[in-house]
Amino acid sequence: MFASVVLLILSFFDVVFFFIPSPVDPILNSTFEKKTPKFEGALKVNSMLTKTERLFEGKVFGPESMAVDSKGILYTGLGDGRIVKLEGDKVKEINRTGKQVVECGTVEFWSKCGRPLGMRFDRNGINLIVADAYFGLLEVNPETKVVKILLPPATGFNGKPFRFVNHLDIDEDGTIFFTDSSAKWQAHQASYSFFEGDKTGRLMAYHLKTGELELLMDGLYFANGVQISPEGDHLLVVEYAASRIMKYYIKGENKGKSEVFVENLPGYPDNIRPSSSGGYWVAMSMVFTEFNDMLMYSYPRARNFLAKVFYLPWLVNFAGPNYGLILELDRNGHITRSFQDPTGSVVPGHISEVYDDGNVLYLGSYQSSFLGKLELKD
């Protein structure tokens, strides 16, 4: 009913704005059917996330992803381009992925300052491997503070530069599996990608020993988090704008094949990391509503019109309520439990990653000014 009323109003104004060009070219996401999930069973509404402690509040902004060294010290990348070590109650800068200018921390200057997203320690536990949205795959040595470019975005694949390097995981032989969220839009234009229904995301493999670059999957709806299975035979790759996670086989008789791992999630998934129970934690950036269904899945003509009239980053943020949500999945993709903050009073959505050390969950966010810490209790 709500969508019908909105469409009727938009149809009237569409005539007035017909000749104004739209910044996006929306398409209908017809490869899947989005259904509003019911918050029951493992999704039953709860307030577990309200017990989250806010660490380093006001000292960090946009701690998207986390990595932990052999001493248990957390590292993260921030919205101003810094890679930092969170030791005790101190935020210690290691280095930056880009240049330092006064405006660092603002979206408009990410292309100069850098925007570090996914990160992991290499298999030797010495260097941080960082996916920077603008500078590609980087190697950061926490001791020497040296930043080395492993794979610049301009390298690209088949003539298409990497526009939005996002997340990664590293195999035992050092192969880096990473996502390029869009071949068209960059990180500061993420809302345009969502709004358009852009499906130019890619899953890549960078074989560090040989320098070979391999395309594993393309045509992904905003490729996001990557996680290697415990067995090491397949990858899980998140499709944010499709509310699903795909499985891609890297070994065995199914090598090179892909299939849906889980779909119709109750929102928009960001990164995926292991859970201490043997499954996976999925950070949900935004919960699903009828309104953001219209913005990201259906009614291309209405989306075309809205893009002419509204500032898209504001519109996409407006589409989702402040609702904190993380999901735990088993190895078969079934939701086993969820932690929620329905009012967003403590964790207001925009969760990007969950790191599980067995006793504590650390919650990253691409938009919040703190790092979350939630004690796990039986």
C-alpha cells in the first residue's frame, strides 16, 4: 500500500522532471525475489546489542574492518585514511594509505587520503594486507610502518581498472582473494551503485607468488565481504545489494563453480568473518524495509526520478531505520542466532564487521565513531 501511494505521487512529478537527466540508470533486479523476512525464530526481536560497550568513542571514525596480531592487539582502518593499533586505551597511528591533508575524514577527500576497508594479517602474521577503496591492495608493516602497494587499482583486469577494492581473505599459499564492489562507481559513490542496481562487482584472486591476477566471479550486486571456509575448499562472498551470500569453490571437484549459500537476508550484509562456534558472523549494514526495497530492487522508473530530485547518499541513509543487527550462520547458511538493537540506541546500524575472539565480539562500522565490544556469555 505504502509503495503504491509513493509511486502514484512520483508518477505525477515524473512528468515535470522528465527532461532532466538522471545521474543513474536504474535496472530491475530480476535475478531474485526479495521477500520481507519475518523476525521470528533465530531472528526473534531482542536487545542483545544494547549491552555493547563503546570503545574509543570520538577517537576513531569508521573502523570498517579489524585484524588481530599474535599478542591479541587489534588493528583497524579509519575514515581519514589511517591504519591504527588499538592498544589498551590508546589509538596509535601506524601510517596512512594516502596523503595527509586537512580535509582527511571527509568523503570528498577519500581519493587523496585513502579509505582502508578490509584487512587481514598475512599468513606469517607479520604484515597487514589492506584493501583500500582507492589505492588497491596494500601491505603495511606495523613495526617499520612502511606501506607497500601490492596491486594498484589501475592494473585492473581485462582493461577495467579496479574502482572500489573492498574486502579480502588470504589462502594458505598467500593467494589474496578480494572484491571489487563496482567496476563503475567508487566508494564515495556507493549510494549510486545501490540505487542503480549496479551488478558490475567482481571477485578476484591475486596470486602473490606469481603475480597472476584471476577473475573468479563477475556480475555481482555490490561485491563485499570475503571469507575462506575452514576446509579451504570454497569462498563465501557477500552481495550487499542482493541481500545474499554466494559460495565459490576454489578446490575439489566443484572448483570454479558457484551457488547461493544464503539468500533473502533480513537486510543488507557487509562483511563476513568466522564465529568461535564454527560458523560465520555476518554484519548487517541496514535492515530491510518496504521503502528500501523500492530504492534498491524494484521500480526503476521511480528510482530514476528520485535520483533527479534528491541527494542520493541522504536518501539511501534515510531508507533504513537505525536498527543494529548481526547474524550468526552455521556452515550450511542457516541463521542460528541474531543480536539486535531495535531502537539503535547503542548500536545504530551501519555495522560493517564482527570479530569473534571466543569471549568477545568486536563490532566495526563504516560510519560510527566508536568500536563496539560485546561480551559473550553462556
